[in-house]
Amino acid sequence: MKLYALSLAFLAAAIADPQPLLADSNLPPAYWSNRQLPNPAQEAQAEALMEQLRCLVCQGQSIADSDAELAGDMRDLVRRRIAAGEKPSSIRAWLIQRYGTWISYAPTAEPAAWPLWLAPFALLLVGALLIRRRIRTKEG
Amino acid sequence: MAKGALLMSRALRFAPLGLLLVIIAALVWRLATPADTNVHSTMIGRAVPNFPPVAATMNTMDFGSSDLAKGRPHLVNFFASWCVPCIAEAKVLDVLKSRGVSIYGIAVRDRPGDLAEFLERSGDPYQLITADPQSDVQIAFGSSGVPETFIVDGSGIIRYQHIGPIEPDDVPAILSKFERAR
């Protein structure tokens, strides 16, 4: 009974309190944020790019996956620019100029990413060495 | 073979334990010194991106990017009526205004009526306000939320970014950065 009253009080507080817990604007989503481009080839280009752009709010999600308003506005921006004939690579470069390579999930060739590129070869080499040792000890 | 291999296998037996300790140490270190999750703009040192003046309310004057390169530095504050920390920040911006800092506002995803009400309730430290209904200007600045503040020098070059609300403690630092942009 006590629990019931308590939860009722919480519910009343939640309804009465006009202040949202998570700040969101009162504007509807931008036009192209949740709408596909009429040209399927362009939409495919836009979607491929959106899946490679990191959301600024829900860091770790792509803007294609995120429900954040800023991600919606970025999807709108991507679709608008693709529809205007801009290349995905140039939109990505424009965003990287603003937010750094952080914004893009596609690995770059900058020195910080070298271990990432070299890791497969290093691992293959280690594997080959291990196998060689195995074979040798068996023979021995 | 025998002795060396025995020592090796003994060392290997403890390798997982060592690895575990390394992982625990790394986790403890990350807990003690949390990573900076702020996304810093890489537009510092670059010219303000182009944006047009857009009316924000019936009673405020708007500005475009060209108004930021007229010889005097400005504080460009991204804010919104729906942004809770912006309410507290307005008072600090008032202090900065009284110290001679010229503040231009960019109202992100706002409605004219909501904005007018916010300015009446929380105070209006802004000389000019431009509306940014689709976060276009915000993204062009490399900003990732509200409130966020940029110092733009007299020739329209972005000099500094402050992420989050400007607290009373931040006033001296902001003032000195602003002086340096003169």
C-alpha cells in the first residue's frame, strides 16, 4: 500500500513537472532526418555515409542509429548535400575539418592509426612463427 | 631443452594472472582519471563559417557571419530556451556583458515565442541573436551541444571554445581570452 502511494506520488510529480529530464527542443525533427531521398542511388550513398559518421551526443553510435536531435540534424545535412550533388567524401572532409577525425568511423592513414593497419600483418607473422615452432618440435 | 622449457612453461602458467592484473590496473586507472568525453571543435584558428542572419524573435536583431569580422571581438554563445544549464549561464553572461564583452547569441532549435519568454525570464545579455533551427550553424562551428561559447576575434577568426555553461569561476579566464582576441 505504501509502495503504491509512493509510486503514485512519483507519477504525479513526473506529470506535474514540466521540466524534461533530458533536454530536447520543442521543434519537430528536421525534414530529411527520418525521410528517405526519392532517388534510391542518392539515398544509398547517404545511408552509407551516415553509418560511418559518429553521433556527437550518443558517442559510440552512428548518426544513422542515434535518436539524438543533433544526429537527426546531421542526417538532414547529409541528405540535403547529397541531393544537391555533393560527393560523400567531400561531406566527410567538411565534417572532419570541424570535429576532427573523431567524427568518422572510417580509419584514416594518420600515424595514430598505423598500429591498426599493421596489426593484421603482425598477427599473421606471429601465427606463422608459432606454427613453424610446432612443426619443428614435432619433428624433433 | 628440459630446464629452459620448464622455466618457460612455469612463466607461461602465470601469464593469465599477469594479464588479469594489467587489465585491472588499467580499469582502476580509467576510473580514477575519467576520459574527456567532450568533442573539441577543430575550427580554432579558422575563419567563422558562413551563415546568414535569421530572425530569432519579433524583438531581437539578428546577425550573420559577416557581422563577426568588423574589427571587434565577440563572444558567440550557442544557447536555447529548452536548455536547462543556459538559465544559470545567462546570469554569468550578464556579468561578462557588464565587463564590456559583446555577446552574440545563436539560438539552437528554438521557437520565437519560447525564446522571447526565456529572455524575459532569464535575462537578455545578447546584443544580437540569430536563429539556428536545424543546428546548421552549430555543426558548421564544430559545436556539439548547448551551451557552448566561442571567442571570435575582430577579423572573424575563431580563437577559443568553451564547452558547457560558463560558471562564475570561468569569468576571469574568459575575460583574459577575450582581451587577447582584441
